Amino acid sequence: MPFQPTFAAELNQLAGTQVEVAFDNTITEGVIAFANSGVLGLVQMTGGYAPTNQVTFIATTAIDFVRLLNV
């Protein structure tokens, strides 16, 4: 069984969950919007005077780990 589709299916089941994702030399925090076999969509809240949501697209092959923050 290939790993990428299984990993994407698990991430899709966690849609709406706040997570911490490590990839390359970066750790980022956000809420999972969607995942498919190639991309994870992560919604991040940007601070400042007018907070906005920013969607970050991360290749699933680049992900080192995913830590669930509000389980």
C-alpha cells in the first residue's frame, strides 16, 4: 500500500484540527483545510491590527512530522 495516499487520507480526516507541521527547516502552525496525495492546505492566522487567514500549501513529500495540538 503506497504511503502518500494513506497519509493524505489520514490528514483529510483531521480537517479542521489545529496542528504543527515540520518541513524543511520550518515549523508552522495552523488548521488543516484539506489534503490530497500531493498537497496539504494549512490555514494560518496572521497577527497584527487586522488579523487575516492565510492558506499555505505544503507538499506532502516535504513533511517531516505533523503534531496535533488540540485533540
